[in-house]
Amino acid sequence: MIPKSVLKRLKSHHYLTKEFFDTLEIHNCRYQYQVFEKVFITIAKMHHINWKDIYNAKARNIEGYTLLCICLILIDKSLKKEFRLKIIDRETLLMNNFNHIVADYYKYI
């Protein structure tokens, strides 16, 4: 489960707005894997960190974990919107380790 402190941050985070989502220009991705690259690299650059630091974030690092959650939510939204993937296909791409993050977020909002 996503910690409550992280969920509170996610609920009003500016990266999850439509305006930020549109700046990612996900529609330029031709392949599904490019969505992962675009989201992780863009958010990492904005924070002057290596994208792997976000991907490997631990729950005890609230800022890193929040960024990981944001990335996964944006990836899920873009796979649904741009590639019209069903939930089962998106879950397969996100892997079992991360599906609960997206599910927790949608339950919360």
C-alpha cells in the first residue's frame, strides 16, 4: 500500500495535472516502452537526478517514492490514452511490483 503521507502529496501534486501531462508530449511516442523512458527521464531531469534513483526509490524516501508513484500514474494514464491499452495490458507492462501503486492511487482519488 502507498503510505498515507505519499497519498496526500499525490492528491494535489502539480505533475498529475492535465497541463503537465500535456507537456510530456507522450503522443510522440511510437512504442509503449518509450512512454516509460519519456516519463522517468523528464521527471528525473527536472529534479537533477538519475532516473534510476526514482525507479529504485524506497518507501522510506518519501520524495523519491512520491516521484516513483507519479511516474507510474503518468505512465498508466498515457498507455491508456495514447495506446488505448486495457487495464490487464497496462498491468502487465507495469509489472506486479508496481500495480498496487496505481490501484491505490485510483482508490484514493
